[in-house]
Amino acid sequence: MEHVQPLDRPFPWRAAAFAAGAVALAELTALLALAGAHLFHVHHAKASQPATTTPAGPATTTVVRPLRSRSRVSVLVLNGNGVSGAAGTEATQLVARGYRHAVPGDAPTTYAQSIALFRPGWQREAQRLARDVGIRAVTPLDVRLPGSERRYQVVLILGAN
């Protein structure tokens, strides 16, 4: 007993596949055109904004980049006060505040004052970190860290104060 009715002619699979491919190609082209138009608009909107100039000289321009979010800042927290667990406690608090990484460690020597050190281009983030933890000293990183610790943009050294 046969329940399926036989077709008089075979289904045109090639034509159906060709039509589906043409529709997919048209959708892809439309998406790429929209993305290109969006990128063109964003690029030209940034280019049309005037650069900030200083009053001292019209030839000097200053470009101010936006402050990076805490979730993009990695901090190395070094214990420079000799109190056991101080760096670990501060690192835990920094992660709770939203910092990407806060890894505790020991400073090579003791410090009388806490200090935030920053790599070139990360000064504003170091200043925010200093405000977050209540310290006043912020300065460029003046020593080379070992290769394993180059991934940190800001170094926080906890001093005795």
C-alpha cells in the first residue's frame, strides 16, 4: 500500500538553491552598505568636530581622549607598608569597584606614602584610581617592571600613611 502521491515532475532544486543564494547575497550587500554608511558617518562626524586649541598659540592643538572605564584598567597593587594582606585587601576592593584586574604583590622596599604610578597615556585613569582609594600622589612610572608585569597600566603602591 502506497500513501504518497508521486510527483509528475521532479522538484527544481537547482532553481530553489539559486533563488535562496540570490536572496542571501542581496541581504549581505544591503548589510554591508548600511555598515559602510554608518562608519562613513561616524568617521566624518569625528573629523568635523574642531580640535581644542590653547589660547597661547593657534598652531597648538590638544586632543582630549575620553577617560577609559574602570573595566579597561588593570592595576598592580604592591604592599609597601609591611602590613600583611594589605595589598590583597585593596586589590579585592578595586575589583569590587569595577577595575578589570587588581593583582596584589609586594613592593621591593617600604614606602612612607602611598603612590599611584602610571604608564604613558594612562594618567587620567591613575588620577581616578588615586581618588578612589584616597591618595594624593600620582606620578609617571619611572622604573621598568619585569616582563610578566607589563600588562598593568597603573601600579598602586601602598605606603605606611
